[in-house]
Amino acid sequence: TIEEGAQAAEQMLAEKASFTAVQTVNDLIAIGVCRVFLDRGVRIPQDVSVAGFGNILTAENYRVPLTTVRQPKHRLGLAAVESMLALLRGERPETRRLDAEVIVRQSTAPPARPA
């Protein structure tokens, strides 16, 4: 959730962890991370890059458009149904790998070089 992302960002800042990027498991968590960073004066992407996963509509329209991973949701659904049908026929489902696409937006940049 956004709240869990905010909590994680607060913890990272409290621990004074050294990092140049944060990759989250979904876009909502990334938005929570961004919210805390921006409210605390951490510049995105100049100080830290943030990337999400899922490409929800809000990701593109957030204060800093979010770099994310777009999943082939329709193909994932078809593959799931095909696997279920194979199981119902008593067959072993085929293992598949579906390509995802990284959508690069303004929340990521190469890390800054130390002075």
C-alpha cells in the first residue's frame, strides 16, 4: 500500500542508509516512498531513483512520473486459463516466461557522481 511504502521510506531515512535507488514490488509502494522522500526534501531522481512495478494509471500521473514495469496482463490471464485447463485435463501445465517492459519515466536517472 501507499502507507507501507511511506513507512519503508521513513525507516530508510531514519537508518541513514546509503542508497541511490529504490525498486518496489508495486507502484503503490513506490508512490508512498516518493511521497515521503519529496516531503523530506529528497529530490527524485537527482538524489535517488524510484521505480515501481505494475504500471497503474497513477504511476504516469504522479508528482514525479514513475518508472515502472508493465506486465502483459492480458497474456498472463490467457496463460493462467490455459494452465488451469491443462490441470483439469490431468496434464502438467507448460512453464512459460512472458516478457515485461520497463517504462522509463522521470523518477529514475543514473546515480550522481560523488564530489
